[in-house]
Amino acid sequence: MKNKVLFTVTNLDIIPKLKGLNIEKFVYPLSFFCVGIPHTFTIDQITEENAYLFINRILNTKDMDKLAEILHHLPHNIKGIIFDDVGLIEVCKDLKLEKILYLSHFNTNYESINYYFDYVDDVIVSTDITEEEIDKIISKTTKKISLFVFGLVPSLYSRRTLLTSYAKHYDIKTKETKNLHINDKKFIGIENEFGMMMYHYPYYNGLRLLKKDVHYFFYYPILLDDDKVLEVAQNKFDIVENDEGFLDTKTIYKVKNN
């Protein structure tokens, strides 16, 4: 299974330990092109083989051009890119990179995924669907899909700096990371100059999906200290609060007749 793991880097210093755990493919959130991620990395800092870039910002034309310039001059150790701005499909179409589309709350059915497979190499399926629905997708897609196995799942993304606005409104100290809640539902908000990402809490636990015949398993252990990241790399998810999301809970309901 080791060649199937895509593991998000949270600290360069623990990469040797991750490699000792047979992790071979590393995902680097790219500086300037990410939001809601505490630690990002420049191209110069990415030196490992089998490196993948992670980009989760929705980009304007100016920033898209800036990224295109970077992507067309990448070192050979960078093998792929994970992104959710579909405008990057056009930017990347002639590049010899593995193109992986991750649309947090889309890619929920095999028809749309097969459409995207005409333009990308891989798709990370949404965590908003049941295991039964995942199995159906696996059986009907034209290429192997990938699965989100562990991490914080985005609930909201805004290009506005919402935590800063909140702090100004209530005349309190601004925090880049803040625990939030709506009634009994917990969230974590993370802000930088490009906006705010609000993640569902607790961490998503897709451990039971590791038996599936898919392309990659994606790990996204942000906001964890190094010791816990290493535990996650060994599939020990009980070291943090977690749940199985919608794996057993359908989110589509038939409206009752009046």
C-alpha cells in the first residue's frame, strides 16, 4: 500500500521519520497559493523525490498567470499537483504532471467524475457520500479514483478575512486559528491574507476505506503536532478526536409527498 499514500507535509523536519514509515509520496501546500493551512512551502524548500503540490485557493487571473509561470519551470522532483480550481485544468494541460482534482464537496457521482477524467489523471472523491456510494463510483469510473482517508474536511471557504472582521466587530484580539461552533457542531477557522477556511471538527476517519482498490489514499493531518502526525502515518487515528463523516449516513433524502 505504501506507493498509494499521498501524505501532506506539515513540517519538513519529520520527513525522514515519515520515510522510515514507508511514506514515499509527499504533498506540499504551496506558499501563496493556499488558504486555511498553517504551514506552506516554497518550491525551493521542496527537495524530496515524488513531491506533489497542493493548491486550494480559487485564483484570479493575475495569480493564475503567476502560478502558470511557476508550473512551467518546476524541478524534476515534482511529479504532480492536487488542486480544486478547475481553471488550472487549462493551465496544466500541456504539463507532464500528474493532475489530481480535489473538489471538497463535489465529485460525488461517477458521471461527473468520468467527465473530469477526460481532463485530469485522478480525482479525490468527496467525503460527503456513503461507503456504499463510494463502492458504486469505484465500479463505474473509467480510471481509478482516490480517497480522502484522514484529516480536517473543509466546510466553508471565503476570500474574505472573516476572523479579522469578527475580531474588529467585537473589539477583541485577532487570531489566525480559532475554534468555532454552531449550536453543537464544532469547527476550526484558519485565516491568512487570502481568506479563511472553516473545517469541520473532529478529524475525518476513513480508516475502513484502506481496503478499497483505488489509486491513492490522501492524508491531510494539518494542525497536529509532529508526534501525532507520525501516529497518523501508522494509521493510528484514535490519538485525536475523529468521526467517520457520512460513510454510514446518506445526505440525499426523498421529499415526502404532501
